[in-house]
Amino acid sequence: MKKLKKRIAFATGALVLGLAAVWTAGGALSASVNHPLPSPPASLNAQAVQFDGVSGWYAPAIGQQCVLLLHGVRSDRTSMIRRALFLQKSGYSSLLIDLQAHGETPGEHITFGYRESDNVRSAVAYLRTQRQCAKVAIIGVSLGGAASLLGQSPAPVDAYVLEAVYPNIEQAVSNRLSMRLGVLGEWLTPLLTAQIPLRLGVSLDELKPEEAIKRVRAPVLIIAGTEDEHTTLPESKRLFANAPEPKSLWLAVGAHHQDFYDFSAQEYEERVTRFLRTSLEH
């Protein structure tokens, strides 16, 4: 009897510790990553801007076509500088922002695109009203792409470039856990995703870019890495299938979940520039 009680006590203790570890992990995944940023490079000729609590840089170019640049999770606007430089040379002004809970834009928690979508809509309004942009496109990387789709409706822009955007939050969490823990990751997924409504006040149904993209009313270019394990190729193809026409898909052969500009800068510039010219200048 004493051995049985000890075993029960041990199992109970292990369960409590395990649940505590999962709860802690959930908190770490959604924790704010605010931090100060350096000045933008002089070559960008960018101006610091703030609106609706959002911090960013506006990099002007000749013309009235503008591109909103949206970084990935736990990153900030500095990761989009190279894109802004090439866009500027191509005649497109750009706005680089920090999404909420990232960089210099305050926020209590990362919400995987839901509250970040408010930042996106504010930025689009800023470009149209304060910078008189006749046409606005979005280039959104991972979290940034999801933020352009989620919320009450997709961002009201004239074109979308979506890079490595997750299909739904359950699959995104499962993929990442499985990469590290194998089958155990699949078992732990419900314990992490169940925390999202409790911690963030956001339902799992509100974190489904693959459904939100069905409401897009502008041309879409989806970019996916063929070796991406975070957002797998079948998942990116499903996102593409759900997008209305006109739409394009670039499969970056050999790319993982990484910066596609770094992976193949020349091809990235050629494909994105061609897409923007077709979408914004006609």
C-alpha cells in the first residue's frame, strides 16, 4: 500500500510539473519582445514615424505606389530593410513597422496575427491619408502575412505578397513541436493551443489564415520554401488553393523557413517586382 501511495504521489507530482512546464512554455511563446532599435541606414533616407501607437520608418521614392513591409514573429522592422532598399530603387515607397509586442511598438503579448492586424490596418490608413499613396501593397513575412489576413477582414490593399504564412495556429504549433519532440510534440499540441484563448483572449477559429484568405479581394503572390518544416509545402499549397484569383505561387526550391530574399535575392526581386507592376500599375 505504501508503495502504491508513493507511486501515485510521484505520478501526481510529475503531472503537475509537466503541466507547469507546458504553461510556462506557452507564456514564453507569446511573450512580448519589445526592444529599442538602431537608426535606419542612411542609404534608405527613411523618416521615423508613429501613429496609433505603432512605430516605423517611412522610406520615400518617386511615384504614388507604396508597399507596407511586415516582419516575422520575434523580429522587427530592421529585418525588412533590404526589401525596402530594393523597392526604393524600383520606384516604390515603403513603410516598415514593428507589429505590436515587437521592436518599439508596445504590446503585452504576441497574438500570432490577430491584434497585429489592427497595426496593419492603421498602417494602410496612414499610407493612404498621410502619404497620399494611390496604390498600396503588402509584403508580409510569416506573422506579418498572417496579420494582413486576420482580424475583422483582410487589410484593404491592392496586392499581397505572403511569405511562409501558417495555415492555422493548431498546425503551426504542431509542426514546431514535432520538429523538436517527434510524436510527443503532437500530444503536447492541444495543451499549448488550449492556452491561447485563456492567455490572449483570442479563439483558435480567429487564427486561421487559410480561411481568412478566402475574403481577399486583390491579387496575391504566395511564396513558400519546398523544404519548410514550419509551414509545410502542402500547407502553403492549401493556402494558395483557398486564395481567390488572380493569384500566383512561387515555390522557392530548396528553401526552408527562412528569409526568401536572403535565399535568392535576384529571383526574389524579379518575381516581386513583376508582381507589383502587374498588380499596382494597371
